[in-house]
Amino acid sequence: MAVPMDTLWPIEAHTAAKHQILRKYIDAWLPILSTYNQRVMYVDGFAGPGEYLRGEPGSPLIALDAALSHQATLAKELVFEFIEERKDRVEHLNACIAKLGLPPSVRVRVLQATFAATMMGFLDDADARHQQFPPTFVFIDPFGFSGIPYALIKRLLLKPRAEVLVNFMVDSINRFLAHPDMNITDHIVEAFGTRDALKIANGPARVDALKNLYHERLRLIAHFVRHFEIRDTDNRIQYYLFFASNNSLGHVRMKEAMWKVDPMGEFSFSDATDASQLLLFTSPTTTPLCDALVHKFQGRGQLPIKTVLEYVNDETAYIKRHMGEVLQELETQQRVTIAPLKQDGKKRRARSYPDNALITFEQE
């Protein structure tokens, strides 16, 4: 879509999908981090006015509602930093927040500023004070590709408990990739942190190449990287949501959030993290997972199912329930053998796959 000029604008179907993913992840992220930390920070780098033309909540209000409506005991201090460059949208967002009646434990700041300069300032201040950076989730949702420097994202992810969700506007980048104005292409170079991005203009399958390069760049600084394709109602790729983290549990919770989103609306998701595998969320199949598990564990002898689950969680697009479906199918086909007794000596219940059950992938 074109960059909206008015204070408010209509919401689009794929934006609503993105917000569903965001909400479901925040719902899982807040109680996890609150269990071990007294202070948790959420940053919305391109916050907008807080709502859309017909009153639909924007990402700042979605994040705040997740905190206010959560049943779990959350951290003593929840810090929300909303960054927005336009004065009219800052004013509208402040007016929306004023209606909420926030408790003292929820601290909110709306800053009229640019994301990159403000986030760099947060990091500089913490480093200067030798302060530990709090567990932080940063939602980076620009209308284009400027103002999201790779150097900043790298610096963020070097913090032990920081995670990012980036709206990677591949359609816009592709359209401007060969633009003659260096002021424009320099933003692309800044976003990737390498001039290799511009070389893609002369190659085939440019959208895939851009997506793969950005994935590779994030993998240099984050152990866990997932990118999910989001299409519009014309089935055209609009952008990829890139999640990057060095936390295994955060990675699992993000995958769960994606799988929970209704896949039958006017949008589609595909996990293209593995370029050789296209996993459509509109009709997920566990066949690739089945093949991957057999290839990975065949011939390794007896091992706890926990080892299989760690592989599924960390190295695939799938989650625990998919592993259970695959193991049930393999057990029925007698391609795996599961010991009747678990590691604790207790009997395993039929068609259950607890972490401490022992499994052998049979040679084929």
C-alpha cells in the first residue's frame, strides 16, 4: 500500500494478520519474562496513531491490552516505549492511551522521534551507566525500508535478552533496488548492512534473493531466525515478518503464535526459512518433518524424546504437537520403537510421547 498521509487510515487484511501474530506472541512473552525479571521492556519503533480509521487498535494498544488483560502475575515494572515521528499521530496515540487508566506498574512513554536515533540512545545510555539492559522485545514496523539499520539490530541482538520482530518490506525494496538516486539505495544498504543487496538487482528471483540475504544477515547475530511470508488479497507478497532471537523458548513461542493465527482469512502465510521447503500455513503437512526426523535420528540408537523435541523446536518450523503427530504415524508404521518404560521407570501411556520416553528410529 502507499504510505498514508492522513493521521488515521483504513486497516488492511494482512495488517490485521500481523497484529494477531504480535498479540499472541506478547501474550506468551510477558509471563515468561515476568517469571524471572522485575522489569520488562516493549518497544514499538514505528508506533503510529494507536488506532485505524474505524477504531481498530494499532500495535501500541494491542500491546497494552495484552498487559492489562493478562491473568498471570507480570513483572513489577512493564515499560512501554512508543516511538513515532509525526506530531499528529503522537497526539492521537497519547489521547488513546489516556483513556486506558493504566496501573502504576505499567509505564508508558510516547516519544516524537525517529526509531533508530532513539533506540541507539537507549543502548548508549545503558552502556554508559554500565546497566544491564532489561529483557526487551522490539517491534519494528516501518512503511518502507529506511530507518531500520542493520547495525542497530545487531547491537540490540547482542544484548542477552533482546528479541526483534521486523516488518521487512520486500516489495518496496524490490521496486527501488535499482533506483538511480543513491540517497534511496543507501537506505537499502543500511538495512542489510552490506552492499551485496544492490547486486541482487541484476539477478533472477529478486524477492527470494532479498529475503534470503536478510535471513543470512540476521543469522550472523541471532541463533534463531524465522521469516514468515505475508501476502495481500491479490496473493502478492507484501512483506516478511522476520523474528530474531537468541532465546530458544522465545523462538518456540513465536512459532506457536504463527500456527495459532487463523490461516483461512484473506491472507496467507508460508514459512520459507528453509529455502528447500515451502510450508504453507493454509494447509500444513508434516511430511517434511517426518522425513527430517528419520534422516536426523535413524541409526543413532535409543535416545530420549526430549532430544527429538529439542531438534524440532530449534531447527524446524514445526512445534511439539506436530512432532507428536509424526511420532504416532511412525510408531503405527513400526518405523520407530518406543520403550514401554520411561527413564523414570514408570510405564509410558500408549500414543503419548513425553520428554523422558525412550525412542529408537529403526534402520530402513
